[in-house]
Amino acid sequence: MVSAGGTIATGGGHTLGIIASTRRLSEWGRNSWRQLGFCPTSPEPETPRINPPDGLDEIPLLSISAGLLHSLAIRDGNSTDKYKVIGWGFNGDGQAAVPTNLKAKVVSAGETTSAAIDLEGNLVAWGALSNTGATGLKFHTVAMGNTFGIAQQTDGTLFAWGSDSLGQPVYKANVTHASEVFVSVYAGDSHWIAVRPTGEVICEGYNEDGQNSVPSGTFHSVSTGDWHCFAWRTPMNTGSGGELEVWGRNDEGQGQLPSSGGPYSVAEGGWLHNAAIEGPRVCYANCDGSRVLPILDANDFACFSARFVAGDPYANCDGSTTPPLLTVNDYICFANQFACGCEYSDNRSHPCPPEDP
């Protein structure tokens, strides 16, 4: 079971999870090409594939990504293995064959291509769309679609490469929104979705199932499946808000929320299915409890300083147990959490990448 604090990734017909308490892999669903990380019980077809590494279920992981028929992960563990990228599953275009000794802070598995942001902020891709043309640029994150990839540069602007064949996703990222800053970006099969600093969400590309018809209002964060989208409404100080919205293709029920359960802290969509983790989203660095984007601003530092002076246990960011509990290291810890952003700062015991390799 993947509980709050863990993470999940959905592919063409398989789902991966990182168990919060152990950082180990959990997996379920289709395994025809060993994309789950173990040998299938049914007869194996003759295909080009990368077998999972030995002892995969005992390897601590930082991050995972599920492609159509292959999987990627970033290793945790000792200084030698930490941040190493591993891949397994279908390898018809080289998408599971990770470059030797690649260490990364972000990975994304698409259909025929995989991509990563290495520890120096470089965009690295392998498979069908390995030629990104991104020489000299530095990046924060990357997301792979079917025939295109889209990445967020360190200044918040977008860079895309690949095909414009379905809805011009590359053209719109590189031309229409060339100088626009975004908070985050994700890719579906043939569309991409991003959050502006104002909380407005835009979706560009293939629109046969209404992917571009974003619900009105402001949003905190987004995610996407192959043909449908997710967005969390901006939470309010009153305790309201934060609801998850889903829209797009719904032929198998993937474009609607379950009739029971929730709220959901994480949701990911695959080709025709979804997976989610129940629980509220927590952001330690949001000291002042603001619910207006940008969530994190200078007032959070002032708030943390006031709580530190007052001796509030909240200010014990590093979790120390030896007096004095509150030291200058808590300021450093808080600054690191602020820099991580809310995607990672819900887990102080497992800080966001990258650390010093």
C-alpha cells in the first residue's frame, strides 16, 4: 500500500508506487514487458527489453516514472548509488536504456522516449527523441508525452521539442508562450498542462476530449493522464478549497472522481486508469498558511523567524532532539525546504533533490 508521504506513477497499463516508510517499490497492473520490475508468469513475447536490476524490490528510491511500456526510477541510498537513474521494460526505441552512470533529480518516461534533468540542470533524453537541441540551457523539470517533450527552465519559461502533429504542443510552448513564466508543467499523450503564478491553469495541444477546457478558478497544482487532466483548487484560509478537479476523456471512468474516498494528496493518470493517494497536501515551508499563489513568499521567512523567537516547536525544522532544540541549522533547514517548494517540503525527513552528489 502506498500511503500519504509516498508517491505514485501510472503508465500504459501499470502503476508504480514508492512506499513512504521504506522508500521501496510497490507495483501492480500489466507486466507484459517486465515494466513492473519482475518476471511475468505468462509466456514472454520476443521483444527488445531491459530487464529490471537484481533486487529491485529492495532498492530505496527517490522518484519513479511510468511510461507506456517501461519504467524509470531514481535511486536513493549511499553516496555512490544516490540519484542514479535505472530503467526497465520495453526498449524498442532505446527508451529503457538509461545512459551509463546518469544521475538526475527528475525523470520522465514517455512512450518511445525518456528524459531526465541531471544534477547540473542539463536536459538529457534517450530513445526516439534523444536530440533535444537544448544545449546550454538549464532546467528545473521535464515531462514526456507521446511524440514530444516539454521542460521548465530554471527561469520558469518552457522549452519543448519533438512533433507538432496533434494540436501543435511544441509550437505553442516555444512560440505562443515563449517568454511566459510558469509554476509547473506536465505532459499527457499529446497535450501539456501548466500553472501560471496567478493560479490560472492552461492546457494546450490535442483537444478531442476537451483537455483544453480547463475549469474556471485558480489552482494550486496540476497533473495529467494520457487524455485527461487533474487540478487541485487553491486552498483557502477558512479551510475550504483544495478540491481535486478532473476533466477530459472518460470512456473508462478515468475522467471523473470516485463516488467515495478522498481528499487526494496525489493523483496520476495513465492511458485508461488513475491512481491516487488519499490525504491532505502538506507544505511545511508555507509557514503563514497562505492559500493564495504564490504559496511561498518573503512573509514565510518572517513567520518562521517569529515562531523561532517564540520557541514554537514548529521551528524545529531539522527535528533535533538535543538541547538547544532551536539553532541556526533550523534556519538553513527552512531555507532548503522553501527552495524545494511544496512538491517536496511535505517530507522533512526526506528532503528534495538535488543534494550535493
